Amino acid sequence: MAWESADPLARYRTFEEIAMDLPHPMSDHVPMDMFACRCDCGGTEVRLVLPESEDLVVDVYSALRKPDDDPHWADLWHGSVALAAAIFADPESVRGKRVVDLGCGLGLGGIAAAMCGAKEVVMTDREERALWCSLAGSVANGLQNVRQMPEEDNQPDGVALPPLPLDFPSSSIVPHESQCVVTARKVDWFEPEKAPTGFDVVLACDVLYTPAAVDAIATLVLKLFEDREEGRAEGGVFMLADPPGRFPENHARFMSLMEDPGKIPGWGGDTGKGRGVVSVKERISECVNLEGVTMAVKLSTYDIVEA
């Protein structure tokens, strides 16, 4: 292990232990070590597995000559804390359902859904190391049906990621009672045709930060609800967390597209899908990240039906 003490993570109030190394082609020069810590989600404690910092991931991508790759997955966003807290407060919202964590990052929302008895949780992100962290975090919380990374997504930059850790150095893992199956899929928002389908609940946070992302996310969310199991009479639910006031024009456009999917470029009415929003519930909550910083987050719950 590269670190001999917890000093590099002194800013994390909830630092717990070193987990393991995550290899990449430049690991001799820029090691990427994974750490475990604890996060308070509205009174429920969840373990996460993450790199030392987002800055370290930036250094790795720079060394790999990939300056445009997104390092933001390596930090815990306030929106994911809000999502997890809302799920723990209302476990029936996910119990027995197929759930997808869209742009999962460290996977906190998906982990919460799995701990609350979802039938299946699929972690999705375009960053393979983020997927690995989300699955490792699932294991760290005692979830017993966590699948290894799919082979096709397990070679970022040509170097295989290690098997998921089955235990952590300083503490044992208590098996969780949930039998939720947790898997991972590499998904690019701008390639919705390659995304998995058939979900009852879609989770996301901080995904509407560019105008291009708004159209892509609207298309992808509706795609994710396709091909649901027979007998699912109720509509799908999309849970979105964002700081209030961040890019309000993007949120207004997103709401317009969800109310009338015919406005989505490339989607339109040609598909014959009668899918759209019937109601939206919104509330503001105060969330604390791993560094002890408090931020207001707006949680929007979209009820979506098919005609």
C-alpha cells in the first residue's frame, strides 16, 4: 500500500481504513489507492470505497494523457447523500423493484436501494473505476449478491481491475439481510440505444449541468423504463437530486421534455411511446458530505406513466 497513515485523508471525518490498490498503466508514478470510509445518510451509516481525492484522479488522467476524462466520480456529491437519505426514509420506494443508479459515481444511491431491499440494482457510469468503487462499496456494506465487474468493462486503459475485495483490513463485514443482486454496466449518456432497460426506479444526481446533457438524460431516462416486467401496473419513478438554483434553465428544459417527450430531439413521437410525467414532488433537505460541509439539495421525484 502506498499510504502508511490516514494523514492523506485527514479531511474526511469518517475515514475508516485502507482497502486496496486500483491499478492503471502509470501506477508506478501515480498510484491510485482505494480507501474505505463511512457516510451518514439521514441517520443510516453507509460505507463507501473511494480514492484519496478527486485531484489524485485528475493526476492519473493527466498521466494517461486523458485530460478530458471526468474525475468527478471520485468525490461524494451532496445530491447522492440526499438520494440515499430519502431511500432509507422510504424503503418501500425501492423494495422489490429493479433500480438503476444513473452516473453512479461511488454508488451511494444504488447501495442505499440495495440495502432497502430492491430486487436488483444496476450501477451505471462511463468510468470503469467508478463502477468498481460502487461494487466494492456494496460489498463493504455486507450485500451478499454483488457481481464482479463484467469482463467487457474491466480493462480501463488496458489494465484489468482487481476482483472485488471480500473483506477490509481492520474490520469484518456483517452480512446484510437484503438479497438484492448488484451489478454494473458501463453506460454513456449519449448512447441510449446501448443502455439496459426494464427498470422501475431510476436514480440520479447532478446530471443536468450542460444543455447537451439535458436532452441526453431525458432520452436515457425514458429508455431505461422500456421493456418493464409484465404485471408492473404502476408507472416508473425517477428520483433526481440537485442543489436548488444550479442551472435553473436546464431544469426548466428537462421538465418540459419530460412532460412532452415529443420535443426530445431524436425521440419525438415516432416511437409511439405514450410515456411522460404525470406528477413531480419536490423538497429541500440539508446534506453533509464527507468533509463536513453542509449544502441544501432539492430532491425531485418524477412519477412517469405509459399510456
